[in-house]
Amino acid sequence: MINVTKTFLPPKEEYEAILNRAWDAGWITNRGLLVKELEEKLKSYLEVPNLLATTNGTLPIQIALKALGISGEVITTPFSYVATTSCIVWEGCTPVFVDIHPEFLTIDESRIEDAITEKTSAILATHVFGNPCNVEAIEEIAVRHGLKVIYDAAHAFGVNYKGTSLFNYGDVSTCSFHATKVFHTGEGGAIICSDPDLMKTIFYHHNFGHDGQERYFGLGINAKMSELQAAMGLAMMPYMNDIFAERKRVVDYYNAYLTSENIQKLRIREGTDWNSSYYPIILESEENLNQLLLGLKEQDIYPRRYFYPGLNSMPYLTEESMKVSDSISSRILCLPLYDSLSTEELETIAKIVNQTLC
């Protein structure tokens, strides 16, 4: 069986050796030594000023909205994982969708200003498949209208844009360390921001609002990463450069051997050092997509429809049309991509894609 992804697992004995340090200390949660060590290593590896590890990748978005005092309307994308929208609704705000760019698949910055009203307080955009939004244009719009910018960078671990980490853009960036991601802690995530004062607010929000054991700064929830998760992250760190290299090998193969003229490939924004996180192809019709799915399934190959359906059709919202996103979400398919995919497996996938869509 070839799935859309396969979790990289470091040697078990290496994970256990790190985990033994938590066992020896008798300290499994509440920001033990492993969590703090992982945060420092990630800050160094990613070259970001402030990073807070969390228990998943969804709570960071909710905490960012809370810490920035966001209310009213939040401009966002219909083409992302459901958490991007559900966090906005969960925090009592109203998502206002702006359609996406047909090649980059990120929010179409040229449409943002038309969606701004007196109720707008923030822009929450997604670096889709690790492909950067037009961060310069979004920053200009945000400054002009006094808006905060949060980036859902769940897919963007290790992505650099114009010589700096993509996490360094916006007021806050969030990341997922779910087991399906390039870097993972089994389940986990992170919040990144450059403002040290804002980071202090984010910190107490993620730890019940605590100021020591007996006092409180303010409102908080529990988003702390455990030592068990941090141990996995620390065990992953030595392998990251190899993982990126192997994933690029797979992407390079697809780019070279997917020769059908009936597919559109993701356009990576210029100036991006990409992480090869996903390999989406956009087909001419949903009928073509279903035909390809059937052909791959017959060979025990299981890609995935990211992102379908569009977030503008969620049942807890009033559905509205997003012409580009609606069309692409019905025709896009992510092919298998992980570090251990063999050349033989890639040959099989490429052959089926090319023959089905010829």
C-alpha cells in the first residue's frame, strides 16, 4: 500500500534514550527539560526569535486570535484545512472569505481590500502546501487599514522566503507538528512571533493564564506540549536535512516524469526555498480526478483530495461562492510524497497518472 504520506520515525532506541531523561527526572509535562530544549533547538534551526511549543497545531491559531484581541470579522481563505476557519468561529469571530490565486493557491491579495469593512480586525491567511502568500502585499494592506496578520503556516516548516524563515512574517505564525507533517512530534505545534511582549501574552494564554503557582495574568487554556511529544521532536532533529533532501528527490521525479499536458502543477512563489511538503496536481475536471483515483486505487495507491470541500461550504456557515477555490478544490489531488518512496513506486504512480490523463 502506498498512502499519500508516511510518518518518518527515528530509530526507536534513539527516541527511548531521549525519553529516559524525562523518566529519570520524573517530569512528564508542565514544560520539562525536553520541551525547553526542543524550543531552543527549533529557534536555532529555523532562525526565529521566539517559539513556543504546543500540544497541537490548532490551539496556536486560537491563542493568536485571543492574544491579539481579534473580534468582528477576519479575512481568510476558503482553501485550507478546516482548522483555519473553525478557529475563527470558535473564538466568536466571523470569517470573511477571499478567493485564491489560481496558480499559487494562496489567498488572492488583490481581492483583500474589497472585503475589508469597519468590522474587520485581522487577516488570517494560509501558506498553502508551504507556498508563501504574497506577504509583502498583505503587510502593506494590513498597515494601511490597521489590521493584524496571522499566518497559518501549518505546512511551512523549514520554508525560507527571500532569505528568512517564512515564520518571521506577520504578527504571529503558527505551525503544526502533526505526524503527517515534514517535522513532527506525533501530535504538536508551535507559535512564532517576533514581539517579545506579545509572546509573553501568548505564553500565559497557553498555560491557563498562570503567573507562578498562585497568581494569574489573565485568561488561559492548556496548550502545553508534553515531554513525550518533545522527545519525538528531539529525535527527529538530526534527520531533518536528509528528510528534506529525500522529499525533494520525490518532487524532482514527479516534475520530470509527470508529462501529461492535462495537469496543472503548483507554482511556487519566486524567492522561496520550499520544503517539498506536498505534491498537488490540478486536473481538468472532477471526472478526470475520479478516474485517476480509481486507477491508482486499483494498484493500492491512495492519494488525497486536499482541500475538499472548500471551507466556504462548512455546515456552520452560510455557503457562498468562491469561483476559483470552488473549481480547484473539486479538481485537485495530492500525490504520495514521503522520504522513503522508491523509484519503482514513483515509476508506477507516474505511469498511471500519465496513461489515465493522456
